[in-house]
Amino acid sequence: MVRNRIKHFFRFKSIQSTIAVAFSCLIVVTITVIAYMSYHLSTDAVKKNSRDYTYQLMGQVSSNMDSYINYMDNISRMVLSNYDIKEYLLKQVYLGAIGKEDLKQKISFQLNTVLNTRKDISSILIFGTNGEIIPYNENIKLNPQVDLAEQSWYKKAIEAKGKVVISSSHVQNMILNDYNSVISLSRELSSDVGDEKLGVLLVDLNYSVINDICNKIKLGNRGYVFIVDANGNIVYHPEQQMINNNQKIELISEVMRTPGSNFVTSEGKNSRMYTIKTSQSTGWKIVGVTYVDELVSNKNELQMYTFFGGIGFLIIVVLLSIILSLRISRPIKNLESSMKEVEKGNFDIQVNIQSSNEIGHLSNRFNRMTTEIKELMLQNVKEQELKRKSELQVLQAQINPHFLYNTLDSIIWMAETGKSKEVILMTASLAKLFRLSISKGQETLSIFNEIEHIKNYLTIQKMRYKSKLDFEINVDKSILPYKVIKIILQPLVENAIYHGIRNNAGKGHIQITGIRKGNSVLLQVIDNGIGMTQEETQNMYHKDRTSAKGSGIGVQNVDQRIKLHFGDQYGLHFESELGRGTTVNVWLPIIE
């Protein structure tokens, strides 16, 4: 049942709709697949470009960070190579109190000068192994609550044995009442001779410096950059306070384990892509975090362009498919239209052949077929005309003996009774009747001559039937010049006399009228005879009511002759009522 409904749904009434729908479906599927693939390929390409671009940005951050740390390292080397510092830490026993204090002030001044030229340095301190401390400013005081030996930066500097140690971000509490978020650079000091350990240099870098470097990188609306050291400790994070309070969690373990340059989290709409770049000089991992839905920032625009572009292309292609299907189906429709014309009887139709394909061959066969049918029909019409003419001639030949016998018999009877005027009138009418019947062999004559012919015929019949028959002729003069086939009224009048009036008890009356109605001529033969039933009226079109005493030319013959000459829209129409007479309407075209 469902299969039949599907078949019925996909069953079309025309080849054009079938081709158009088939093309459209194929194109819709193709466009959908292409649009889907194009969208995803474009999205993947944009994501890949975004990953590559983010990785390049992380490389830039790493390079900037390395340059900065290397510069700080150079500053620390400069401090380490300072002769006054080494002399102060080595020979302070021999300097004396005044000399020691002067040298310490000189070193503090040098450190303060470096500090003033570099706004990114928070503090510079030197811690000697002998317990001496050289600050960058004599006025600062160290926090007595802090144990130097327990500080991680101090321990790592001792363990590094002269190499630079970079700590993660932390709040520096070495200076009393001065607690800043810093990144500490520390390294051990040693003498040039004997590799004697002199102390530890501490350079605190402002946290804001790294913040400025990382904040310059824009990774969408929500993306950010953070830094972890080689041990997984966070060196920098834009939301450090939230990290410290565990309000925000970063996937540090995944960052440390990832062998590649990036990985993506599975968090639905909040999925993030971590792009990792490892610093060669510090070992830090520069991590860029971007949200996946922002990788394709113009995702909605891309979807909109893909959708409307597909719709526009679909409309264009559907129109092209309709035009193409119309071009393919037009010759078939023309052939179908020509066949309908042939069904209506128009054999003059010819199909315009514009192609040499199968449809062109079929059209050529159709044209040849209609031409042959037309020739056969014309031949048949000619044969029928000849047959009708032969029948008419035979019927006319049959009229003459019987009608002539009766008329001559009446003339003889009137002559014997001395009615010379009546003899002259009947003889003259008979002569005119035969003269108009012959009409030099012509098939058509004017309505005037046809009326004269029926007038002579009625005159003879009236003289024969005397007081039993009367007639009246009222024909519009404007239609008298029009042409009509001859002898169409006589059979109708004869039928009215022999089948309507003669069997009526009263006096018979026949009226002949003629008027123009629109583009047609209406002639009427009206009698007051016995009339006919509806069934008898219908039989007048199908059964010849020729009487043995009649003329021999039947009503059906008249109707067929009119239709044969002028078309099926013309001919006879009967109106009759039993006991009240009959009216025969003769419809004819206007022929000048």
C-alpha cells in the first residue's frame, strides 16, 4: 500500500515535470553534498590555520620571553662580574669599618642605578655566605620573620652551582612591608680563584612585565596565554588569583604529558584547544588556550553564506533544469498539440521540425501521415460529392415522370373544363419549375431563384389541391442575393404537403420565411398540418420519410447536402407539436 502511494506520488503527468524534478533532485543532492563538504573543509581549514597561527603566536611569546630572560641573565652576569661586589664579599675583614661601609654604599648605588634604568626589575639583593646583605637601597629593611635558607629560590640557586634559576610567580616577602608578585631570578656567586662560594644574587622581576608580554596576544574573545615551568608550576596566568583559590583549573598534567603541540578538550560548547610551545632557554611551556567555537570566528557568517549561496545556486540550476526540460519536452508537446488538432478534424496542421533526433523523425512521420490522411479524406469527399450529385440526378430524374404525369393530368382536366387561364398559369409554372431545376447544371443558385422555384412548385400544388392548400412567402429582400444549393425547399414543402397537410381535415397552409441572423441565414417552412411527436421529430434526422407519392427526395438527403457543402454547424432543425403543425428551420451560411 505504501509502495503504491510512493509510486503514485512520483508519477508525473508530463515529461517536462518528470525531467525537471529528476534534474532538480539530482542537483539538490549534489549541491547539498558539495555545500556540506565545502563547509566542513572550510571549517577544518580555518581551524588548522587558527592552530598554526596560535602556535606561531606562542612561538613569538616564547621568543620574547627568552629574550627578556636572557637580558636579565646578562644583567646578573654583569652584577657577578662587578669587582667591588667580589671585593666586599672576600676582603671585608681587611677593609675596616669605614672602608667596608663606603664600599657597601658604592655597591648599593650601582645596584640602584641598574634598578632605576629598568622599570621591570622590582628589587636586586645580594646575600653573602658570611651573612652580609647588600640591598639596592640602604633604607630598605628585610623581613625578620623570613628564613633565607628556607627560600626555594635560594636553595635552587645553591643547587644550580652558578646557573641561572627562574622561579615561578610568587609574592616576595623578603623586604619588610613590600609584598609584590614577582618572578625571581637567582644564581650563586663565586670567586674567580679557588671557586669560593661568595653568596647568592636575587633579582626580582615585576610580574606585570610578563603580564604585558602575554596580554599583547589576542586569542579570540575568551582565549588567553599562561606559562608553566618545567616542573608544572604556573609561572604566569592572567587569572592567577582564581587559580590560587581553585576557582579555575587548568589541565597542567595534560599539558606536561602532551607530546605534540596541541590537544582539544571535550567540553561541548566550552571545548578548548591548548597550543603548547616549549622555551629552549628556560624550559617553560608557553600555553595558548583558545575556545573551539571561536576558532571559526565567522562560523555563523560561513553558514549563512553557504546556505544562501546554495539556495541561490539551487534556484539558478532549477531554472536551468526547467528551461532544459522545456526545451526537451517542447517538441513532444507540439506533436501532442498537433495530434489533438488532428483529432478535431484539422488535417492542415504540420509540425515544425527543428531537430534531427528521434522526435524530429517522429514529427516527420506525423506530417507525412496527416498529409496522406488529408489526401484520402479529400478524395473521399470528392467521391461522396460525386455520389451525392449522382443520387440527386437520379432522384431528380425520378421526380419528373410522376410529378409531370400528375401536373399534365391536371392541365388536361382543366382544359376539358374550359379553364384556359388556369391551364396557362399551371403550364407557365411547370415550365419555370423545370427551367430553375436545370439551372444550367449549376449546383448553387441565389435564394431568389430558390424562392421562385418553390413559388412555382406551390402554385402548381395549390391548383391541384384547390381550396385544400394555401401558401404565403415572406422573405427578407436583403438575403435574396445570397447563394444556396438548389432544391432544398421543395423536398421540405413536399414533405409538409404529403405528410402534414394532406391528412389534415382542415385547410392546409404553408408559410415560407427567410431572414438574416448574425452571420447566418434562416429559411423556414411552416405548416399547420398534423404535426409529429418528439420521437418522430428525432427520426427525421435518421430515417428517410420519402413517400411513394412524394418527390423521392428525402429530408435526410437535404440535411446531408447542406452539411456536406457548408459544414456540420448548418443544416435542418425541426420543431413540431402533434396536432399543431411543424416548423423546419434551414440554417445556411452567408455567401455573397
